[in-house]
Amino acid sequence: MGPGARLAALLALLALGAGGPAAAAERGDTFSALTSVARALAPERRLLATLRRYLRGEEARLRDLTRFYDKVLSLHKDVKSPVVNPLLAFTLIKRLQSDWRNVVHSLEATENIRALKDGYEKVEQDLPVFEDLEGAARALMRLQDVYMLNVKGLAQGVFQRVTGSSTTDLYSPRQLFSLTADDCFQVGKVAYDMGDYYHAIPWLEEAVSLFRRSYGEWKTEDEASLEDALDHLAFACFQAGNVSRALNLSREFLLYSPDNKRMARNVLKYERLLAVNAHQAVAETVIQRPNVPHLQTRDTYEGLCQTLGSQPTHYQVPSLYCSYETNSSPYLLLQPVRKEVIHLRPFVALYHDFVSDAEARKIRELAEPWSPSSPLYTMKSGNRVATLMIYLSSVEAGGATAFIYGNFSVPVVKNAALFWWNLHRSGEGDSDTLHAGCPVLVGDKWVANKWIHEYGQEFRRPCSTNPEE
């Protein structure tokens, strides 16, 4: 059986056909998460090759400078001896008149760095822009919120949920990848620039802590410094109402940069405020998470995501069942589809191995040029009677589909298809099918949606006399 025939047979299992031309357009609605990030690997490899050539050139230059240094140093071992040898006198004068000038103004360093810059400029158009960095930082904050991740753990490369005094490991990476002080600062600054001090403060706190440990160690790639982190954290604490902490951080800033007049004025302002309101010196500020007005069911959604898609077993809920289905299709007699009923109201079923690895790869290849982002909530109603969501990849953690009003979530199962009815038999929308994609904690989630329309289904799923169906 060819791939096309097999897919047709599997769709026949649902006893529903495509609903007109619109369905053809929707057939290609495939969402990807890390495609653009994966593409960024290629230009970075080219940059690495350019940097390697630069390092080799600089290593040769430094070897030559070391040779010159050793040569001159050997002539100064006996500094008490007068320069009686006319050859030594000549070479001394020559070194001071020309050799040192040539070393200091050598074009080799300029040529090496020019080659490095040229290599960077060749790939610059393929590199992420600042808006991409902002988006990546906001994505980290969303993971932090949805899975209640600890910022200090994230900075150490550990995915932990901290609730009160308990700590839960959500994911243990095979290789720890920690963030630098500058990394943490950039995440905090994105939140800071948005006026989101709830997220800015913990990230800036971690940046300050890491910068303190490595103070005095200059890193070429860093954009920020301890002073920058202290500056932003102090003002964020002030905006959050913690004047006492803002004062202490500002004073620490002045230890490193005593001539900064702006920070000196801030210190005076904070001192005056505390003199007027002494209770602020010991007050603990509780920073509220930014409100998202259009997410009235945020707590339910996040709770479902935090279960990572776990569901009651069939032994706990006897009405749920698994079965082999053929739907009288000759294509499926020898290879029936494995059906798992996930939920009854709303009815949600998972069809395992709905597509093969080769078919999943083909769909992903067709969608590669696209990089749309999936909306947080997806409520499909109207003339779409049913939805078929096909998982084209597996993820290591996260990425479940949460049914908000149904109060359950379904994990990502590679090559499986999740099916549910969007409409009641009366034609009214089923609000219990309101669903949202949980953010992927680790991995790359690919989903293809197949929306099945009312048109042409009148006799396959007729209206019921029961108004509750």
C-alpha cells in the first residue's frame, strides 16, 4: 500500500470527508517552533571557521611578537654593562628608531581583524536581529511562568519547579548548559524595558550574583557589566516599591563607579524617601505577576501544562478504552488503527501511528519555508465540525495540548493523531473543546491540523433528537 492510499484509508476511519476548497488550504497548516533557531546554526558554523582563521593568524603574530620580546630581553640581562660594542649600540638605536615603531604600528593585526570583520559581514544578513533576541527572552519568561521554573536553576541549566519549600525536577538534560551573567542580564533587560519588574528582578538578581563572582574578569563577548546589572536592578526594585534595596544596590554601584552623578542623585533621593517613610526600610514587597486580561482561565491552563500531559489510566476510569479500528475499510483489515479514547465529554480520541516516519518527514519538508507561531489558545468552531491534530515529532518535555474547560491535557505522541468534535450534533459550538498548546520545555514540536467541515457531513453525522448531544 502506498503512502497516499494508507493516509486515505486512515482518514476513512473517521467516516468524514474534506469540506470544500478551504480544507485544501488548511491541509498545509503546520506549525513549527525551532525552525529558525536551527537555521541559525549554519551561519554560526561559518563564523566559527572565520574565527578559527583569525586565531591562527593571531597565534602566528603573537609568536613573532614573543620572539621579538625574547630577543630584546636577552640584550638587557646585564644592564650594568655599558654599550661598548658598536654593533650593540647600532642595534639599540635602530630598535628605538624603527623596530619598535614597526612592532607597534604593524598592519598584521589590522589585516587579521579586517578579515574577521569581513567574514562576519558576509553572514550578517542571515543572523538574528534584536527583535529575535527579545522574542527568545519572552519565550523563556513564558516557560518560567507556565512551568513555575526557578530562575537560579535555569541559569545553572536545570529545569526545576519550586513551590514553597519543595523542588521538583521537570527535566534533567544529558549535558548541563549554564547561562552567563550577560545572558541573564539580557533576559532581565527585556523585561525591564517592558516595565515588567516581576520577571526583570529575578533575572537581574542572578546577573548581579554572577557578575560579582567574576568581577574583574573581562569577557570580549559580554555587552553588560556588574555596574549595568546593579543600575537596572536598583531602579527595578525602586519601581516595585522596595526603596531600601534600591538604596543598597545604588550604594554598591558607587563603589565601582564613584563619579556617576546620576546614581549619586538616586542615592540622595532614596535616602530622603526612607527618612520620610521609615517603614519602607523593612517592608517586604510582593511583586504581582503582570495581568493578562484576555486569559481568564490562565491558572487552569498552566495547571494542566504542569502535569506534562499526564492522564488517568484506564484502570482508574473504566469508561475509557483502547481498541483496534477498521471501520470496514479494506485498507485497514490487515493493519487496523490503534484507537485510545482519552476523554468522553468532550469526546477526544488518540489514533496511534496515524502517519509513518516517512510521511511525517515529508509534511515537515513541505512546511520548512514557513515559521508561523501557534496561538496560545485555539478555539475552532463555526462550520468546522471536527479537528484532527497530527503530531509530526516528539518532544522531551512539555508541549501538551490542554483542553481548558474539559480540564484535561494530552501529551505529544509522535505520529499520532488527536481527534475531537468541535460542534455538538445540534450545530452549536462545543466550548469544552477550547484548547491551548502548552509551550515546549525541551524539544521541537511539529503539528499538522486537518479541519473537517460541516458541508457534506449531513448524513454521516446527522443531528440528534437529544439536545445535550
